[in-house]
Amino acid sequence: MAFWDSFFKKKSDSASKAVDRIKFVLQSDRTGLPAETLERIKNDIITVLSKYVDIDTEELDFNITKAPSEDGALTPALCANIPIKGVKRTVNDKVHKE
């Protein structure tokens, strides 16, 4: 039983972070952007979105893929899956409703 428990056990937090870090390094190779820059972009997006919505940070998924541009050439594209738990009330919402 211990074998099955360890086989199907969810990755530890450090293992999950290591996998994410490796993904970012590989993606930085594909785009020519340093991994640190991609990490800053990810953090900036999370920071801005967090002002307006509650985000499930455990389930975030950022990927760099190749997408066709208007001229047909493949260019890097950022794809993000950001689960939203709820919408926050902003100051502007309160002002408009009063």
C-alpha cells in the first residue's frame, strides 16, 4: 500500500516549485528572454489581477508557446491559465453605486 500512496501522492511544494522553475528555464530558451524576466512578467500579471480578483495561486499555469502571426511566421505567445476564485469590489465600483 505504501508504494501506491507514494506513487499517487501529490507533489510536494518544493518539487512543484522545481518543476515550475525548469519549465520557465526551458521557456526562456525558446523566447530568448531570461528566466528572471519571465518570472517578473508572471509576478506582475498576478499583482495586477489580484487588485481586482481573488486568484487560486496553487493552480496557476503560465506557458510560452509559438503562435502564428499575421504574416504566418511563428512568434512566442504567453498563454496563462489563471483560476479566479471571486471578484473583489473596487473603490470605483463603490463610487458608481452610491
